[in-house]
Amino acid sequence: MDSLFSRMTALLASTVLLLPMVCSEQTPSERKMSFTVPTLQPDSIQSFGYKCRWIAIRTDDLQAVISTLGLQDCRVGSWAEGIQTAYKYPDGEVFVTPPVNGYILCVSRSLPEFPTSDLPDEITPILKRLAARFADVQYFFTYRVSDGQAWARFTNGTCTRAFAIFQGDLSWNSGELTPVEKGLDLEFPSEQDVMKVAGNWSIDPSEFEKKPVDVTQGIVGKLTPPST
């Protein structure tokens, strides 16, 4: 009896010791998102913007952006690789740039589109999540093939402006006009207008190669699906 009691006591003790280890294990999704930005090497900047979509965030904290955005399967990538994969659709990845003139840009054609009568609003929750951590978060979309142009801005956690036109229909319109918009034809906005707003609010990525600055590599990763 004493021997049986001793074995049961030992088994219970080992189970208690293993319990914290089991509970502390990460889920597969958490492991995919667990990424520490390493030292990044110098690289050459590349322009982008037309027929694409991106988020501009006023910060120099690359680690915080990746964590808040919830990217999975992250890896270091050059600007050439990052922009190339960002333009793939619908399975492209997100390229998160290093800080450029005070802003980090998250670019991908796979970022959610702006809301329309046929599409749910999947971009606003992402912008709100970022805006809860960063003071200035901006979203830009341009795709001339479908005649879609959009921009939005969150300041100190609040959406101060959102605008989108898709095939001639105004599908997103909140907040007051910003000064740069007052000089645009908002009934028929063009992709150049999107670049003008981006350049006024933060930075115009289509001009990067005309005004090159010293940059490093960036980070490439997959955006967490909305349902997860």
C-alpha cells in the first residue's frame, strides 16, 4: 500500500510540474506571429503606389507595426522582393518598409479594399487596431482598371477623414475635407490625386526613386485573415 501511495504521489507531482509547460505553449497561429526584427542591412529604395494599396504609419518602430498588424510567417526581404510580392493578387504578401522620412509603409494588393455596396468593410478594423497604438494611420488605394480611388486617415485613434469612389459611386465619405482635397476633382478623382493626398498627408511612394534616401531592408509577411 505504501509503495502504491508513493507511486501515485510521484505521478501527481510530475503532472503538476508539466502543467505550466503545457499551458504556456503557443498555438500554431501565435508561433507564426512570433517574430523579432533582426539587424537589417542597407538596401536600395523602390517606388510603388499605382494600382496598389498601402497603409502609412507615423512611427519608426518596425517591431510594433508588425506585431500590431498581426503578420504571420515574417522574414527579412529586400525592397525589390517586397514590392514584387506585394503586387501579387490575391495571394501577395505584405511588405513592411523600414522608416522613410518618419513613416513606415505597409504595402500589398492583398490588403482589404474599402467598403462598397458589394463588399464588407474589412479595412476599418485593421486601421482601428493600428490607430489604437499609433497617432497617425493612413490608408490609400488606387486601381485605375476598376476606377477605384480611396484614402482614409485616423488621428489619435479617431477616423478624421475617409473617402472612396468606385466606378463613379461615392462609397466612403466621412469627416471634413482636408486642405489638399479642396483642390481636387472629387467627382472624378484620379490615381495622381491619391498620390497628391499621400504626399500631403505623409509621403508619396511613387516618388521614392526620384528622391532616394538611405534605407535598409524591410519585412515580408502574411496578413492574418479577418476570421482569425
